[in-house]
Amino acid sequence: MAGEESLREIVAGNVRAERARARIRQTELAVALGLSQSATSALEGGQREITLSEAGIICRILHVPLADLLKGADDDIFEAFGIPRA
């Protein structure tokens, strides 16, 4: 999978990058997710799995498609979700 990087780490990095691009503070994202700031930090740090429900909220808040959170993942991940590769 994209070298040694896990899907969790790939998604976490993409969430961080997209949140920064959207100029949304981590605390704002935490509130939207119903998580503490420290849990959101763990999510963005790749220390915690992101649930599908959380991914949906993140996409809505950051105004990005799920494919953007999966950038850098192997093709089989896109295929598993039925998402065309961007």
C-alpha cells in the first residue's frame, strides 16, 4: 500500500491537509465529529482509525469527496469503495 504507509496514515495525512486548506481549526472539526480535540488529533495523527460515519462528516465539513481523503491509497481501495480514481 503506497510504500509502507498504512491506509490509516494516508487518510490521516489527507484529512490534515484538507483541513488546513479549508482553514478549519482542529477544534472545529472535533465539534463537528462529536469528538474531543485530543481524539481528533489522534485521528489526524494516524493513531486512530476513522469510521465511515466520521469520513462522511469530514467530507461534508471540508467540502471534499471521499476520493480526496483516499489520495495515495492503492487502486484496490478505490475499487473496493466503487470510487473512480481521481
